[in-house]
Amino acid sequence: MSKLYFYNNFHYGDCLVSLHFLNHLTKVNDIQCEFMCLQPYHWQLQEFICDSDRIKLTALPQESFNAFDFRTHRNPNNAINLWCCPSIRRLWGEDHKTFPTYSKNFPHLLDVGLMVYEIWKYVCETNNLIYPFKDKNDTIFDQPILEQDTLVKDYDFLLVNSYCNSGQMKISPQQQDSVFLQVIDYLKVKNKSFITTHKLLDNECTYDYNLSLAKIGQLSKRCKVVFGVPTAPFWATVNKWAMNNCIKYVNFTNDKVGYDFNDKMTNISDLDALSKEITELVEKI
């Protein structure tokens, strides 16, 4: 059995999807994987690979913390870079439009499921590895830990209001808080239950229960609506159990980050359209 080294020097969401890929990669290839990322992330990321004995988390060397590497490989250990941008630049070539990342249902947005599917396929093709996925739906999280329960509570809305770190939101954190506080006030008036992922005033929050990303993923399947911005906790909700149970996903984005896995998902950037969507959902549930 050979050992391969991988790394991702970016954020939680980037690392989550990388581990999903490695989890499946080790099931069809006779390999062990060492995944390097920021040490403080390990306690949460470890939960996503708790059933795998072929993936090991190690600390990313400090000199790589802020490295924007646009090659496929770099030291240490000739590690394979799983951050999306290096592979995207090779796949795009000279013409972005030829790269199949634009969403069918939301043509103005990038389909992040399709994007990571194509990136991982490219990584396998360029490293003589068997690609474990058949289509973009295989990029949906299916880690067994997500089938478990955390809080034994049900909510009408899971509000993913954590701050984005990759420029997905063009509004300020204060402006984002204002949007979510307006939604919260409306949900209170309509007597709908909710929980946030970032503490706002005295409203119930996953932080109150010290929920990790995996536990937020567990909780999401007990929520009727997942509404939030495209950051790591939102990614954690895109798991097969939550997608079966939830009525609707609403991705609020100012950038081109779109989720398009089924007709339960919608992507909204306009505040008027967002207000209309929330109003309709509140009446529906």
C-alpha cells in the first residue's frame, strides 16, 4: 500500500470537501493519505474521517500557511494541492466558458458541486488514481457520523449566518448581521423556531452547545429549512440525510457560489427576492 500526501492551506469548507474526496479515494485505491491543514482545524475535521484508518491529519508547515500555490504539487513530501484554484486554472485554460461549471438551473452562478467533481477528477487523472465518483451528486456528504443525532430538537429554520472567509459575501459582517436580524424578527413574529450558527444577541445558537461542523451537519436533518451564506457550516448541511428531510435550502450569496443538487435548492443574491422567499417558506411550513 502506497502513501500519498495532500494538503489544503485554506478554510474549513475547503478542507471538508477535500476530506470527503480522500475518504472515497481511499476506498477504491490501495493507498493511505496524509492530509496537511491548519492544526486548529483538526478537532473538527477529525470527526469527518473517524471511520477511516487510511487518512491521517497532520499539521501544515508554517511556511505554507499563506502560500498561494498555483501548481499541482509542492513540498513538503511532494504533496498534492487540493485547494480548488490550482486545478481550476489548468482546466479552464484560455477560455473559462469551456469549463463545465455553470449551473443549469442558475446559469449566472458556478455550480460548486460540479466544480469540485471536475477538480477531483482532474487530480486523479494527473496522479494515476482511480476516480471514485460517477457524477456530481457523489460530492454530497455521506459520512456515517452525519446520520447520528446531536441536539434532540427540531427547528423550522437553521440559519447559517457564520461569516465567509473567501469573499463570497460582498456586504460587510455588520450588514450581514442586519439581514439575519430582520429574518429573525420575522420568524419570531410568525412563531417559527430557529437556531443560528453565529451568535446574534440572545438568540439560540449552535455555539451555545459547542456544536462542531459535523454536529451542525447532524442537526440540519432535523430542520425544515436551511437558510444561510455559503460557508463551511452550510457545506456541512449538504449531506444526504438532511437533503432527504429538509423542505428547502436557500443559499444567500453575493458572489458566484451556487448549490444546484436538486429542486429543493435555490440561490438568491437580491434582498427583495430573499424577503419574498422567506415569506413564502414561513407560510408553507
